[in-house]
Amino acid sequence: MPRPTPAQLVYGSATVICSTLAMLLLSQTSSGIGIAVIALAALALGLLVAMTVPLPRPHTVARSQPAPIATPEVRVPVHRETVAAATAEPVRETTAP
């Protein structure tokens, strides 16, 4: 069995604590048997949550088919025109009377 990841430990522990508190507050039990049943149910729920957190998958580089051969890149030359700087006089704004 693989070792649990830190995320699994955190999610499982948080589930156990929160579910125990919630069940104890909602049931308002004070008997030892009731508390033991709630604690066992919370542990089972925490274990279920911890095991359903997805495990990281190992990085494998196995390929069943060879890689396709890359086609050469086709470049098409583009004709670009240069625009000469305007030699006109600067624009002068006039104020309307």
C-alpha cells in the first residue's frame, strides 16, 4: 500500500475533526457508547475521504506508437512597403472667436 500524501493526511484529519464535532453537537449525546460510535464513524469517514483524494500519477514516457515525423515549416515571404515620414508642416490649432 502506498504512503499517504500530505494532502490525504490533511483532508482526512480535517474530516475526522469536523465530522466528530458536528455529530457530537447534533446528537447531544453524553454516554460513553454514543461518543465511541460517533468517533468510530468519524474515523471511517476520514479514512474514506483520505483514500478518495486522487494520488499523483507517476510520470511515464512509454509510447506505444512512434512519434509522427514533423513536416518542414513553410515560410512565405511577405512584401512590406516602408512609409516615408511626412514632411508637411505641423498642425496649428486656431481658437474660435
